[in-house]
Amino acid sequence: MTAEEKIAFCEKKLITAGVFDRIDKIAYENQKKVMAAFRKYQVSENCFVSSTGYGYNDKGREILDKVYAEVFESEAAFVRHNITSGTQTLCIGLFGLLRTGDTLFSVTGKPYDTLEEVIGIRGEKGNGSLSDFGIKYKEQPMKDGKIDVDAMCGYLKNDKSVKVVFIQRSKGYDKRRTLSAKEIGEAAEEAHKINPDVFVIVDNCYGEFCETHEPTYYGADLIMGSLIKNPGGGMAESGGYIAGKAKAVELCGYRLTTPGIGLEAGATLGQNKNMYKGLFYAPHTVAQSLKTACLAAEVFKNEGFEVCPEPQEERYCIIQTVSLKTEKNLLAFCKGIQSGSPVDSHVTPEPWQMPGYACPVVMAAGAFTQGSSIELSADAPCVEPYTVYMQGGLTYESGKIGITFALSELLKEK
């Protein structure tokens, strides 16, 4: 069978099983929620007007914050185009809530690589990490792919210095399952029983709009993410958001700008329209990415590779892993994804020591926006078992083409 024939066979199997229908139903419910928020806050053309300088009284910025809070079923939120990345968004959240003597408690094991230097468990001392400011760190491994709630509660009872319980929703560079919003909420509820004042905060990257509710709906105090992932819908060219309890969001706003000013200032410099439009597209775009991930899982499982999640498994984020066994296979896969991209298709991805990562990483990302994970991309640390982390696909059709190219390159290796 050719690559195209193999793809068609796998696609038919998923359609027959109702996998795509399930994804479309979630997208429809989320689209209703987004449009209801747009109507409630009377989004109009003057919301797209640019502001400069201090950005005082920027109506578009203020309404977009309210729309995000409404969509994510939280008390407050802010969205800013000038947040560099998801890592900076998380950094704002951590520094906003933690003070000297406090403990940051990660209950999903070691966080994503780029947070290690923020926390201070890797990198030089004196670089401005949480550790440099006298903030302690404790991490707890997961148990059977879930948060070990009993162990978490036991630790919270014994250490009253814990101010923030940190949960990473997606797998990062791990092969564990992604957590659902509901189970995150259940962990938050138990944490609050032990200490009502603790902040339960969530790295929500890659998870937005994969379900009909976010962790804030179920009781998390704060969720944080990047606009060049799910909520930007492929339209936002940069930025990040924070949503949750009003007090927590206010404290993060003071870290974003300065105490006393908080969220009252911030020029939008013509970026409002892209952020509004991106949020409008997001439920549909995320659905396209989820379908692409399901297809990849089915295709590469049929080729004998270990995949996570399984093709028909319920999904809580857009990431699909494929363990490719050898470095040659890994580089062939990434070459295929890159050559099947709309931008820089002529480029061959090579491993390199990216800033913030502990080992060389190969990244395939032929995207309109640099580093945009909601556009089809694939990246991997170059270590055994050579697991690639694929995500995105602005359209299912383009995602399918990218998978076809990746499969073709792997078949050449065979």
C-alpha cells in the first residue's frame, strides 16, 4: 500500500468509529460559548482600534479580558499580545503569587523543561529564578498516570509554607496521559479542603477547547496559556492569557506591569483584532488539530510504533506522541512534517541546543507564525526512545497532508 492508501484506510476507520463526530460536538459547544461571550460584551469594530503609549481606556483590551473570563468560566482574566511565550505566562503567574519563604509544590512531577530555570532547579544561581528570591520547591511524582491526591494532601497537612500547588495539564516531554479538566478540579477541591488559602494553578497549554469546560470551571484558581497555541486560533501572532479567581489574576497583573497599575495600562498596538478573531476561530481550529492527532495515532500505530493517546481515546490536549525507536526514524518523521508544511517546506530540521532545554531538540515547524504550536509541528528531544511530540493543524486537510509526507519519509527509511 502507498502512503496515501494507508492514510485513507486509517481515516475511514476513525470516521466509522465516530471519533470525528465526537470532536465536532465539543467544538460546537465551545463555539456557542465563545459567541455568547462576544454578544454579552457587545464586541464591535471599535474594539479593534489600536492604542499606543500607556494604553489607558483601551476598550478593546478591557472587553477582551472580560470575554476570556466569560469563556473560561472564571472571575477575571487578562490577555496581552506582548507576553513572549507560554513559559513567560507561567513565570508571571508564579512570581505574581509566590513570596519569599513560600513553597511551590508541583504535583505532576518535574515541570516542562523551560520552567526548570524559572524555578531554579537548573541553571546558574543569581539569574533571577524563584530560588534566588527564597522560594522553595517540592515536586511529587504522579501515580498510575494520575495526580496522587492522597500524597498531595499528606504533604499539604505537614508543610504550611505551600502557597502554590502547580499542575501541568499536558504531558510536556513525557509519555504520560494528559489530565482532564475535571480531575484537575477534583485535586484542587481536595487541596482547598486542607488549605483554603493555597492557590491551585494550571499550566493549561495545549488543553484549551479540547473539552467543554476548562479547569477553572471545576475549581482551579488560575489557568495560564499561550496565544500561539490553542486559544489564538492560528490568528494571534504572539501573546498569552491568565484566567481565574479575581484576587489571583489581580496579583498576576501587578507582576505583568507594576503594583498599583496592574491591568489598567498596556498599549495594544493594533493586535486586538487578531486576538479577537483568534478566539473566535479557536474551537474549530482546535477540533482540526484533534482530528489530525487522531489520524496520526491511527496511522503510526498501524506501522508498529507506540502512540499516546491511542487513536480512539478521549483527548484532553492536542499533543500526539509517537515513539519512533531510532534517531533516523525521528529525523525522517520531522523532515516529512516540515516538507508537508506551507512555509519553509524546503528546510530540513536538525537537532540543536535550544535555549531553555536540557538536551538537543529537533523541531519541525513550517508555520506562518514562528513557533506556533496550533499550526502543524513536531518536536522531540534527541534521546531514546526518540519520541516525537506532534501537535496542531490549522485545517484537518493540511494536517492530513503533513502526516502523509511524514509517513512517506518513514517508509523510505524502511
